[in-house]
Amino acid sequence: MRQRVFIYFFIVFILASLIGGSVFTTYSQFVSEGPLTAHKEVYIPKGKGLKQIARLLYREGVIASPSVFMLGVRASGNLSKIKAGEYSFPKHSSAKMVMDILVGGQTYIRKFKVPEGLSSHQIVALLDKAKGLTGEVSQVPKDGTLLPDTYHYSYGDTKDGMITRMKNAMQRTVAELWETRAENLPIDTPEEAVILASVVEKETALAKERPLIASAFVNRLNKGMPLQSDPTVLYALTNGKYDLKRSLTYKDLKHPSPYNTYYIKGLPKGAISNPGRAAIQAVLQPAETKYIYFVANGKGGHNFSETYAGHQKNVQNWRAVLKKAKKTPKKADNAQENTAPKAENTADRQ
């Protein structure tokens, strides 16, 4: 069989030499390094003939000669074996390597990363920017129904299909973690666990702090105290559709909303973000502490306390950090953007 393919290959290149150029030159062009200077992804649509594919690859700078590529494909008996899809071609791929990649059918797999704590509107906005996804999201899902993770997809997959995968992943994750929950939690349903996790997710970006934040909130709920979480106020004002881009005010804390945990006791009406697995686990297995209060420490994390007096001391320390930061305007702006609203408002948590 191999001998037959070689003979066919040899005959085709002899015909090529009759048109112009030697057999050796034509074959050398087929197996020599190609023009790509860096790896590149190219989508081969369904229904395209060899000539159209060769021209597409040439336009994309993958091959140096459409005619040499077509001769090589025909000579090797692979004319009917090329598969549609998106492919990644390494730099300097020869025309033969390009052919082998197309025949092998190992299409390029793209990655779509969903960070923890985004709202569903923000996730849909990322989907709209993702290259290769098709269609439109038919309906923005409720917050708390999409699991942040890294998802793999192929060129031509639909945005609605990605949404369905995120929903299914969240349902599986919550069902799994719910079975591992600690006893005596002030949480009655998996949905409530996701709601509290969505608040924890927005309060801290530090993995080690999630169980501590969750513990403080669980302790507050057990004592009948309001959560008084600034991110819930932000959500009450924006519904997760946009960033507020300003510091919260004391007037904002009084904004009447079932999501504003300064205005209501207990959990918000619904999730205020899409929490990741770690945040959900932290809520269902919180650290065992007596913490009731926490405030930013100026280092990206928080200081925790069991008493209001201890909390006030931590607040004073935070205000000293802010005062020092004001001496350098640029640093002060960054500090306010990242943590000032939380520190300013949590000072009065009781």
C-alpha cells in the first residue's frame, strides 16, 4: 500500500515538473519550512473544496504555494480526508505538515475562563468577546447559576451552549458540596448556600480568607445580626449590570432593596454574583471562629475581631492607613478604588 502511494505521489510530481520545475524542486517545496513566523489558528469551513482551502491557507500565510499544496494532497491520496474545523499550525509548518494536521482532524481547542465573582451580565459580556463562539445569549441567567471555571470549546460552538454548560456545572458542584455541609448552619437550602457564597466571593479575593469571612457571616446570622455587606449595597444599586465607579455613601446604605443587607436582616433576595467552588465550600464548611466583624487592613486582606471594641481599633488602624496613603495621590486613588468603600462602611457594623 505504501509503495502504491509513493508511486502515485511520484507520478503526480512528474506531471508537475512537466508544467514547470523539477520533481525534486516541487517535492522539496512541499516538505520545506513554511512562511509562518508564529503559530496561527485558521478555521476551515465545511463544504470547501481543495482549491478554496489552499487559497485560504495561502491568504492566511500558512503555506507558500497553493499549487504545491494541492499537488501534495492529491499525490498522497488525502483529497477526501481533509476535515473542516479550526486548526492551530505551528510556525514554519511545511505544506505536508499542514496537510497532515488537516487530515488528522485534531481541531484547535479554545479556552474560556470565567473568573469568580462576576455577575451574569459580566459573563455574557465576556462571551460576546470570545472568538469563535456563534449566536447570541437568548436570556441572561440569574446570578448564582453559572459556575466560574475554565471551559474548553471549539470554533463554531454557541454562546447558549456555553451558558448551559456553566449552569450544569454549577448544579453538579452545589449538589456535591451540599452533602458535605457542616451541622447547625443558618442555611436551609442549596440556593441559600449559593446566595451567601456570592457575598463571600465579593468580600475577598484571598482564598485563605473565604472560610473566615464565611464564619463571620454565619455568626452574624446565628445572632440575628444584619450582614451589612457593602457588595450587597453595590448590587442593590446596579443589579450587577455595571460598575458603580464611585465610593458608597451613607445614603446608599439606606437604599431600600431586598438585596441591601444594611436595609434588611438575613440573606439577600438572591445571589449578587456567581461564586466559585471554593466560596461555596467555605460557606458550607466555614472556619470555627467567634468573629463578628472585619475591616480592610490595607494589604489586600482584612483584620477580624470578635468584639465591637476590637473592631473599632481595627477601623482606626485602617483609617491611619488611608491617611498615610493620601500623602501620595496616586496611591490614595488606588486605595479608595479597591477598598475604601468597604472600610468606610464596615466601620459602623454593629
